[in-house]
Amino acid sequence: MRCAKHLFPMAAAAMMVLAYPSESAAQTPPNVLIVGQIAEPQSLDPHAVTAVNDFRILMNVYDGLVRYADGTLEVEPALAESWEVSEDGLTYRFELRDGVTFHDGAPLNAEAVKFNFDRMLDEEHPYHDTGPFPLSFFFSAIENVEAVDELTVEFTLSEPYAPFLSNLAYPTGLIVSPAAVEQHGEDFGRNPSGTGAYRFEEWASNQRVVVTRNEDYWGGAPELEAVVFRPITDANTRVAEMLSGGLDLMVEVPPDAMNDFRQADDFQVYEQAGPHLWFLILNMREGPFTEKAARQAVNYAIDKQTLVEDVLQGTADVASGPIAPAFAWAYNEELEPYPYDPERARQLLEEAGYEGDTVTFYVTEGGSGMLDPVAMGTAIQADLAEVGMNVEIETYEWNTFLDRVNPGLEGKADMAEMAWMTNDPDTLPFLTLRTEAFPESGGFNSGYYSNEEVDELLNQARASTDPEERAELYRQMQEIVYEDAPWAFIANWKQGAVTTAAVQNFGLQPSFFLMLHDVTKQ
Amino acid sequence: MAAYILKRLLALVPVLLGLTLIVFLIMAAIPGDPATAILGSYATPENVERLNQQLGLNRPLPEQYLLWLGNLLEGDFGRSYSLNRPVLDEVLERFSATLILAGSALILASIFGLLAGIVSAVRQFGWTDRIVTFFVLIGLSTPSFFLGLLLILVFAVNLGLLPASGMYAIYGGGDLPDLLRHLLLPAVTLAVVATGVIARLTRTAMLEVLRQDYIRTARAKGLSERRVVYLHAAKAALVAVVPVIGIQAGFVLGGAVYIETVFQWPGIGAMLVKAISTRDILLVQGGVLVVAASYVLFNLAADVAQSSLDPRLRR
């Protein structure tokens, strides 16, 4: 007992000593931006990764030939100062910016660009084994890359492929230093070298990735001295770390925390809708959804406004069709979301001859871009019950879920949740709404939607080199798909971020990338 | 004794082999594969096949396992495809972080658990006993992830005394005081349940010992109560408690998963969870191997400690 009496004051004293130098717990260093990320990056080789979490770092260390203009998903020059597309849409010729060097000192030239694409696409390339390159199919249309002269590079495509430029602006199109790949081989992902505004400094596994200002950046050196990316997987811990002053910027803020931050003076909240769509795939091969009226009924029966306001707490907008509004140039402004109209839904169900059969609904527990899938699934089930539809939910872990949904819903389910985030309006409809994209042909059309007109419009749009014409084709496609309702269009996710009041000139991008070149900290 | 330890260590080999085989089979049986996990929305059959080929996963299962085993015997744990680095580097780094956390938690739990148990046994049914028992029960029944968040809220967010997460300060730091500051909250959180278990058992063991004749003899000889309790009784009670501490070591290692996630401690538990969800089988194998080996070794250490405390167990 006496022993214990001494122990407690001792422990208390030890705690005070440990707690004393608390400046690092309460404050981040001046002119260094500490970013709270959702996970440890997989690799810093832009060709080897698939996660937005990694893209957030990569976009600040590398540049591509082109990039998305600030606040849009439209392509503008970056490492390439200009380009020309041949009449037939098969040849792209880029003029590179003069005098750009990689962080390791090597010059950026046409040969370096060629090396990048050959490494990804050519199995015979000496550094092809430094992969794998999971998204290299973004460039599978490339037949040949030629260094015409020091600063001119020409791509030849096997078929016209309009999303090509937009794919070049994606992280998979970022240009890495060939010298660094040759030096580090398969460890290049941990020793990255690009041309970006920040140069790689340090990667302490599971603790931080540090990048520092590139004094020689062709777009002007950034003001921040350094940026530190910290992986904090638990959302609540990320919020606590932000509140206790350990972060300057956090991404993927949980919805309920977003409201708290909004009301606090020391924080600034940012929101930006992205190229994301959350929808329900409806099985058109069998069951009630072979009838168009029943599919439209589902669209009318779901109270999307309440879903985004209550379940998602304002972190999404109501979706109106198969293309997200973030693709402003291709989005059809005239489409209004299906209104919430249970009466209309009941009528349509009657028209469709629905007689209370059980509707099997695949719900996932979580997954990339799925937001709050269980809560959303339950709310949707309740809305459909309201109009007399008898919905039975089956819940699966994400990988299992994909394993069941991707091969097609036939014989398994009538309805499934799904979400996609893409960089070009072509991607989602091309992979999921064409007849040729049925699962048996290797596509993602898991609900078996088939409309010749849509097929034709999508093929035309992909081959068109005139952006205006492409946009018009997409607008027509949206109208038809809206009417046919192969999906229930639910929500477009808004990305949320919070900074401390000291952080200036920050803005989120519709691409969901994190661009930190212009950011300053007071 | 040496022969006994050697025998136990040799028995470890088939246990670990069987374990890796089971883990391998389970990982192969659960739906989804690494390529699908990596590709996410883009997992067309064509893309999956191409990626599997690049990852060497298109070989037959037995071949994959034997290949892994062959490499392992040469000391090569393979390369993690979700992290793009050698499995061994990652596992050792992560495991040492877990050992620091679990080790400190176990030390805290042993000290406070033994003290609390002894104190409440000596004052059986007194106020001290009731108060200690009350807190022990609270500790036993509080979910540790909740307690962790609570401590973060109080000590990091409201009081600003201690860091909320991580193992070292992000800028500067990296020395021992820095580590201890980061360690305090997670170690305390992790220690709470084990403290409760150890305290309950120590109390029971002590009560039994205190009723024995030789304790009465010791008191009759005129020894001070302190000597009786801490030297004669506690030593005997320890024999019953030490194997429990060994078992608690296993639980603490297991419980570290939650704590590591809440406090963003870069340990092996959090790594394993992520490795499973990305279907990174080589990383899972490496991690499980190290955790299982250490679990067995902890129990062995507890057995050895017990027999050195209790002469009757020595042969």
C-alpha cells in the first residue's frame, strides 16, 4: 500500500515531464504545410499507382505533357507548350517546353517522353519490369511514340481515341525521369524524380512523405518551403489531429465533422463536386426492371434530396444523369434530376405490371467512392417499400461485391450499388452502357443495357477530334440514357477539405487532385 | 532447461509452416484477388489477367506456395505489391513499432495489475478493495478504441498536452523523449484491459496464499506485515500470475490492432488489416509469420519464468 502511495505521484510527475515540451503537438512549423492524408502511399511512381490518395502527392512532384486548367477538367499545356492533332485523329505531335530539367538534373526532352510510354507499354522495354503498371490501358491506343527532334515528340494511335489528351493529364500520364528509373529500378517508386513544383525529399514509412520547394520550377518556385504528407487512416483521428493543431490541411473530412469545422473561426472549409457518380445498376435482362416504366419508377421513388442532405450530410449533390456536372463542357444542362414523386412511381409500377415480387439489392459495406453505402442502401430500401416494392438487401465486403457485380447481375440480383470516378466523360458510359461492354465481352455493363443509338453516339464521340462535336454527342447520349433509365441516378460526391485559417490561396479541383503550387501559409 | 527450450523452439517450425499454409489457403479462398483490389473500378477481366501476369499470380496455387516457401528458406520474404517494397523491411519496421507499444503496455499492465491485485487482496472487502475492484471492472469493460478516442480528446485536443497520433513528431523530434510522449496515450489505452485481468487474478491468488499456514507462521515469527505480504505471499502468488501475463502478452499483441488504428501507430496490426483488404498475400504471410512466432515465444518465456519462480516445476 505504501509503495502504491509513492507510485502515483511518480507517475503524475513522469506524465508532466513528458507533456512539457508541447510545442510540436500544438503547432506546425512556419512555411511548411502539413497535409493529413487517408493512407500511406503505395508508391511515388505515377505509372504504378491507382489511388487518388497517391495522386495527391504525385501531382505536386511531377508534370504531364498537359494538365487540367485550374478549376476545370479541360486540358491546357504543361510540359508540352503546344500540340497538333492530325485530321484523322491518329497522330498527336507535341512541342516540348525548352529548358526544363528533372529534379535529378537530367533534361526533359523527346527521348525522355518516349522512354516513359515505352516503359509502360512495351513488354520488351528493359525497364518494363519496374512495374506493374495497372492503368497503362489508358494508353493502349498508342501504337508508337517517336522522338522527332530534341523537343518534338509524336504519338501514333491505332484508332482515333478522343480521351487521349485527357488521359495524358491524368497521373498515369505524368513524366518521370528516365535517369532515375535506370538508377533505382524497381525502387524508383521510393526514389522519385520528376519536373514538378516540389522535389522529393524523404519518405519515412508509415510516418511521412516530405517534398521541398523546387527552386528551378519552370512555372515559378512555390512559396512554401516544404509540404509534409502524413498518412492518418482513421477519420476520427484525422479530425482530432486537425483540431489539436497537428495538421494544416486535411482531405476527406467525415460529413459530421465538416459541419463542426464550418462553424469554427480558425478553420476554412472547402467543397468541390467531382467527376463522380453514385448510381444503382438495374438488371434489364430479367425480373421487374426489364420494363422501362419500372426503372423510371425507381428513379421517381427515391428521395435523393433527403439522401444527400441527411444520410450524406450535404457532402454530395443530387445526380441527374450518367455524366457528372463536373465535366462542364460535356454535361447536358437541360436534364433535371428525376423529381421525388412516389405517386408517379406507384402509377409506373402498375403500368409495368409489377406485382410485389422480391427485388434483390446488392449493397457493399464500403469501397472506393461508395460514400456511405449501407446507410444509403437502407434508405433506398425504405423509399422503395413506400411505393410498394419489396426489396431484400444482400451486403458484401467490397472485393467480394465487385466479384459478384462485375460479371453481371443475371441470376443473382435485380439491383446493385455502384460508384465511379473518372477523368473523361467517355470512360464511364463507354465501359458500362454499350452493348459491346456486356460482362461476357469483358466490359462493366452489369445490368445489360443495350440501345443502338447510344452505342453509335459513344463510338462517334470517341472518334471525334472536335471537342464541340464530342460535347454535342455526349449531350444527346445523356438525354436517351436519362429516358431509358438503365440506372437510378443518385448522387455526385463533393470532396471536402479543411485548412487552418493560416493557409491561403488553396482551392480544391474537380479532378480531386491536390494542387499546392500556389498555396501559402501565413 | 536448455534442452527443454530447444525442444520447444523446434516444435515452432511445424506450427509456423502449418500456419502459413492455412493463411495461404484462406487468402486464396476469399473472393477478390490483388489485381481486382489494385484496379478497383477498372478491373475488366482483360486488365486483371494482364496485371496478374505482371504480378506472377497466374501460376497454379501449389506452385505459388512452394515458390514462396523456397524463397523464404533463402531469407527472401518477397516484395509487397501494395507497398512496392520488400516484405521483410516493412514487417520488421512495423513489428518493432508494435513491440515498443505492446511491450510498454504489458509492463504498465504488470506493474499496475500486480499492485492493484495485492492491495485489494490485503484490504479484502475494505474500501480500498471496493474502489480498486470498481475501477478494474470499468477498465475490463471499456472498449479500448473508445477509451483511446476519449484520451485523445482530453489530452491532445482539449489540454494540448500530448500528441494525438503518430510515433514521432513530424518535424524535428525523433529522439527518446519524443517517442515517449507519443507512446504514453496508446500504451495506457492498450494496458487497461490487461491491467484489469492481471489485477483480478493477482487478487484471487493472493487471497489464497494469505490463508496458508506458512503465512501465519511468518506473522507469528514477528515479521513486519510488509515483508509478509510483498516477500512471502506475493512471490508465491506470482507463480500463478506469470503464465497469465504470458497469455496477456498475446492479447495485447492482438488488441494492438485497434489501438494502432486509433493512434495511427505504425505497427504490424494496422499493416495486416490493410494487407488483407488489398489481398497483399506476401505481406500477410510475412506479418502472420512474425506475429505467430512472437506469440509462441512469449508463452515460452512465460513458462520459463514460471519454472524459475517455482522450484517444483523444475525437473
